[in-house]
Amino acid sequence: MPRARSTSLAALVLATLALTTTPAAASPAAVSPTSGPAALRAADAAAPEARPRHGTEHRLPAYIHGGAWPTSHVQGVTVDLENGFVYWSFTQALVKTDLAGNLIGTVEGLTGHLGDIDLDLRDGRVYGSLEYKAEEAFYIAVFDVEEIDRVGMDAETDGVMTAVHLQEVVDDFTADMDGDGVFDGDTADTADHRYGCSGIDGVSFGPSFGSRHGAPRLMVAYGVYAHTGRADNDHQVILEYDTRDWRRLERPLSQADPHRSGPRRPEGTYFVRTGNTTYGVQNLEYDAYTGHWMMAVYTGTKAAFPNYSFFMVDGSVRPRRGPVTGQPEPERGDLLTLVRRGLRDPGTGIRGWEFHGSYGFAALGDGTYYVADGGPVDDGGATLQEGFAHRYRWTGATPAPFERVNAPEER
């Protein structure tokens, strides 16, 4: 994975602000809470076939700029509508802006890979996947985002980040699947890694699968190596955790000596057959508007599968016990169901869409979404990674189920 440059993020704030070209938008104080903050309690959310509610579209910007940073690309985005903030994962840093794209602060100094992020509406903190593959350590990073008030805050020493270790991920990542007594490490070119596990990426809070009620659970999706020569890597794997008692497990993270404090096992392990994708679910998001779980991926390379870039798990269908196909030994597990909409591959029956979202996807609960994108920009000879998000609305159309919400001046 890319490593952060030695250049301090704080030293590049002026460059970041110079690159920011944000269309006019409401200030955080002017943004009223919509169904987004109550998304996890919206048992009566509209059906997927319905049009989104438009009561807040004029109050939320069509475009938000997250700045440009000396890191790897933008990897996740989550929005706090109630307080008017946006949080961006740039793999080695967490960036906080307001809804107008004005920079509030950053948490930096991460040497691992910070992936997808999500806001827990109950405690107001941001949770994100955090990988240290060389150390065989995988965490959920927990950011006390209310305390992020300046650029250049340190993830280890400024008291704004703790971490919870996920041993289940370690066990699957390091599994010696060929039985030769040697774990081959961070490589796809091996028979090791149970289910092809490369770590974790997508994370999201939402109700247990098959329910629209109950306490939100944290769902954590595996990264899965792309490998066309094995058959045991054709499912997305999602772990379920109840985080209500995690404060007793959280510890500050010393990256030189990573701790192993975390739950002994997940509440559940679930499988959904999509065909092998490149690094599994990059962004996972529960959408209270449709009641479904959205998965944005880097497309796979197996010729026998349709290799869609976007899938939806049907949130109304309870997991069912069934065979986890392709495993070296017969195995049964809790299987999830894809929504029976969108494109359908006749050979496999797999359903999906063609849509981006692997750099960041945030459902607002009203049938609209912020979808992140980005890329390299030149800053006087230095290459920075820019991140931004456009607002989309649900249509359910094929091949792409969203359409962009234009700014007023574009209409």
C-alpha cells in the first residue's frame, strides 16, 4: 500500500486551500437535520421505487471539496448533517471540513491504511477500517471528531483516536490454506488467506441484516485479493459487531507496538456471492431510504462473472444458512441476498449495477448521496491527492441507479 510522504499535512494547508474551488453552499449553521441523522430509526423509509424527498436538496451543496493532500487517494467519506461537517479518509489522514469545503482540521501520522469510514449517530464519533498488514494487525479506528479543531493533530499523541483490534480478520488473513506451514504474507499470489482475505475496507452502521429496527451494528467488509486461479474467493465477507461496549476495549494506538485489545469474535459472519472483486468491498453503506446495503467495489477479473462495480444487499431478507461455495472443504454459512434489481448476469444470476463509489459513498437518508472521487493534482512540482464529492439521487435505473444533483446554476 502507498506510504505517506514525510511532508507534513500542516505544511501544505495553504496549498490545499488554494486548490479548493467550492461552489456557494449553505453554512453549517444553516443546514437543518434531515432524515439523515435519524436514518437508523427510519422504519418507514420510502421504498426503492419511490422518488426521494426533496425537502433538503436546496440546503445541501451539490459539490463539496475535501482538499488535496500528500497522501494516497481519498478512500472514504461520511457526513454529519446535524452538525454540518464532512469527514474524509485519505488513507494516511482523516480530514474534517464543513459542508462548504472549509478546512476545520486533520488527524495525521498514520502509517497503516485508513479505509472506509462511517459516523455513529449515537456517540457522534467516526469509525474507520485501519490496516497494518506487515504487523498482521487490523483495527477499527475510532475518532473523537468533536475534538478535531486544527490541522496537524497526531493520531497517537493528541488523544483524538483510539483503536479496537479485530482478531477474526487476523485469523483469516494469516490462514495457512495450503498447509505447508508457511504464511506467505501480503500477496495475492498464494493459496493462503481464508476466503482470499486481504484485510478490511468497507464499514457502515445499520440494523442487523433482515431488519430495519434494533440497535445499529457495525458491519465490516473484508478486502479480498483478486485471484483468478482459486474458487474460494467469490464471496464478499461481512462481519457484524455490536459496538455499544467497545469503550472498554478501545486503546490508544502505538504504531510501533500495536495492541491487540478487541472483541474475541464478531456477532455474525455473512457471505454474499458477487464473484471475486479486486480488494473486496471498498465502500459499504447502509441506506435507510431503500433499506438496503450498498457495496462499491473495484471490478473483478474472472471471466465467468459479470464483474459489476456496484452491488446492493437486500436489507429486508434475513440471512439463510447455505453452502459457501468454492471452499477447499464443504462449508455452510449465513448467506445474504442481492437485491433483485439492476443488471442480471444470465450465467450466474448475479445482480448489480455499473457505478463508481469505491472512493467514498455516504447515504443521507433521503434518497440522496454524496459520492467521492479524486485524483492526483500538481502543486508546484509536488503531486497531491485531491478529494471531492458530488451529490446524487436514487433512481433505480439500469445500468447506473443514481443521477447527479446539479447545482442551481447548472439547472
